[in-house]
Amino acid sequence: MFIIIGYVIIIGCVVGGFALSGGHLAVLFQPIELLVIGGASAGAFVVGTPKKHLGATFKAIPAVFKGVSLSKEHYMNLLALLYDILGKVRKEGLMSVEGDVENPDASPLFQKFPDILKDHHLIEFICDYLRLMVSGNLNPMEIENLMDNELETHHHEALAPSHAITRVSDGLPAMGIVAAVLGVVHTMGLVGQPPAVLGHAIGAALVGTFMGILMSYGFVGPIGTLMATYVDEESKQYQCVKVTLLASLNGYAPQIAVEFGRKVLFAAERPTFSELEGHVKKK
């Protein structure tokens, strides 16, 4: 919603300012310039983006307009799930959660938190490391190193759509210049025509540069930046899981381990100590 509002403000201020200065709005309507800029940018996007990232980029664009749904309630449920798992481990031993890890969809522990359960990547991350804790002889430092490597890979892959859109944004001003140069070439072919005809052709050419810059910094560039921001926010839940599980591995009680996880959250989504304590006990 805020993206649409921002776009309306951009268009209103740019077009409105042009109109208030005495400009004729019809001059800005140059569909051929848009075809050149948009088509060339789309082609460069296809050429410069690996096939495996094309689909991810097309999926990421609608997600940006929907916004991030990771609220304080989401993180409280995540920490409550980890609290329940670690509490069971502390009371009954690591082997007691083996069945929950192998089939989380049928686990009473996971079924209490359907919003967490539907995030298959997050559930897989939790279960993979619980499985290592159950069946492996890795020490906390080895598991932490493995987690860091996996999170780095995940973050790198998740940022691919943002980088692809940012590259398109960076190239749009140049594509605008391409359209402008083509317009100038066309104008050169009109030498000898009345000044009004030449002026219209030159104005149309300059609109290409204007469109390329505006589309880059006003429309496409902010989307790429927003994608990267959302990736950082989405990655925070994995860091929360990592810190909580490592705290448990180092011998901290479940109440203290989830406090470790709470501390790494962004301030806007971080519950207070009292809020989290009440939530995990209620669940």
C-alpha cells in the first residue's frame, strides 16, 4: 500500500510541477520512448540474470507489494516453539524430540504453532539442527560454524532478486540516453522542416532521458532496496533460532536460551521480557 502511495506522490509532484511551470502534459506521452527503454531494459535483465534467479525475481516482486508479515506475534510464537522443544529436551533428553524432528507436521509441539509450521524453510532449518543435536557428536562451535555457513548461503540466494532489480535500475538512465540518441538521430533526418516540427522531435528525444532517470530512481531502484530490506528482516528469524539453540547447547535453561533469541530481534518486533515470559507460559 505504501509503495502505491509513494508512486502517486512521485507522479503527482513531477507531473504536477511540470504542469505548474507551464509545460504541456501531452509532450510527456511518448510510447515509442517507453518501448525502447522498457524493452531494452527487459532484454538486459533476461541476459544478465541466471535462469534460476529469474523465477525467484518474478515471485519476489509481488511479495514486496504485500509487505513483510513477520510481526511481534510471529516471533513470540517462534520463541514459544523453541521454548517447548528445549523444555522437553531438558526434561526427557535429546532423544525425546526425535519423532518431532522427523515428522514436524504430525508433532503436537509444532502443531501448536500453525503460522510457524507453514514456513517450510524455517521448520527445515530448526529440524536439521535438532537432528544434528540428537544424532551427532558436534560441539557448539562446530554447529555454530555450520549455521553461519548455511545462513550466509541462504542470505546470498535470497538477495539475488534484489541485485537483479538493482542492476535494471542502474541501467535505466543509460537506456534513456539510448532512446534520446535515437530521437536525436530521427531529428537530424528532419533538418529543413519548420522549427515547430524540429522542436517537437527534440522534445520527444529529451523525454527519453527524463523517463530513464525517473524510472530508475523513482520506481525501480526503491523496489530493489526494499527487497534487500525484506531479506534482512526475513533472515532475522533464522538468527533467532541459531542463537537460541546454541545457548541451549552451551547449557543454558530454556528460559534463558529464548532470552538470547529475543535479544537479537529488531526493536520493532522484539517483545519485552514480560511479554515473552507470559506468552511461553500461556502456550
